[in-house]
Amino acid sequence: MIIMGMIHGGHSTNPNYNIEVVKQLIREIDPDFILTELPPDRYPVARKEFDELDTIMESRVRVFPEYVDAVFPLTREMDFEIIPTAGWTKPMNDFRNKRLREIQADTAWTERWAEYQAAGRKSSEALKAAGDSNDPYFINSDAYDAANEIRYEAYNRILNDELLLGGWDNINIAHYWNIEKALNEHKNEGKRFLITYGAGHKGWFLRELHKRDDIKIIEMKPYLDKVLKDKASK
């Protein structure tokens, strides 16, 4: 089991963690299954578009360059299965956005909203102090997870119940339910799983995955060493 933290649109602009690096990392990891941040109900459309049209127009999938430009194209040269495991839905997203707007406008929430905003600033400062946001080593490190946890702890404590299924714990539970379903379906088969979600989810998932005694969690560093050192030597 390997978790590779993704930066979504950042892969199109980050010179150190671009699409080509993502592709090379996946080649080195050589997974049997890639558990993706794609909703199960959107995946069949995207798969059909890619297979028949050589492009992906499906809106929820198209926002992820790591899938459109790396994972899907790699299925033509590698033998892995894409498993869509995102628990996110459009109604959840719409409700969360609406409720956040209401909370920001509600004077009864002024103090709590200020606390959440302050945690976000503190988290950003911790990220800057801990490492380089363009560095894939840092993005895939425990230090990155710890700095992000400052924001997510406040987000979860203050807003999780208010945002219902769109809250931080709640959405991660929905994601992880699908991830665990895939792991259980292939339990004890000796297969290699790669989880590719936004890097902010990594810490939450790792806490749950460490509770399992049937998987071995492998660090990203050896694969980063191989790909980035090879890239630097060219």
C-alpha cells in the first residue's frame, strides 16, 4: 500500500511535481490497483470517453490532471485497474457551499468562524516553515500532514456537524468506506495498491490504514528518490 499525495491543478504548473513526474512515479510503483478520488458514478462515463474519444469531458473527472493526463493514459502501457473511491457527490458539494455562505453571514458564528480562519493562517505558516510547497518530498511527508492538521482539526471541530456529509471527518469516512471496500475485496491477494487523493487527505487515511494488520504501508521516498534522482542526472 502506497499513498501518493496529489496537488490536482498544481500538477499542471509545478515544475518539480508535474504530470511527467507523476507518470514516472506510477511506473516505478507499478501498482495492481489505483484507488482514485473519482466518484464511482462518474467513472464509467470518463472511461468510455477516454477509450472511444481519446479525451475526457466528464466535468468531475476533468478537474484532475493527474487522472486525465497521467493515470488514464498509463492504462495503455501498464496493467493496473482504476478503482473510483471518492465519496463526494454534487448534492453534498452544493449543500456545503450553501451552508458555508450562510455561516459566514451569520453573526452568531463570528467568533467560531474567526477561530477557523486563524487556524487556517497558522496552518499556512506552519507549511511555509516546514518545507517547500513545490517539493514532492515535502508534499508526501509526515511534516506536511502535521502542518495541515492544524487547519483540518479546527475545520472538523467547528464545522463538521454543520456541514453534514460534507464535513471533514464525514467526507473522509465516505471516501475511506470505498477504499476499505476495495481493500477487503482483494484481501490477502498480495496485490499492490496506490491511493491517489489530494495530499490533505493523506494523514486522515494513514491513521485508519495503520489500524489494519493485513497491509504493509510503503513510504513514497524510495520512489521519489528513483524518479527525481534519475531526472536530475539527465
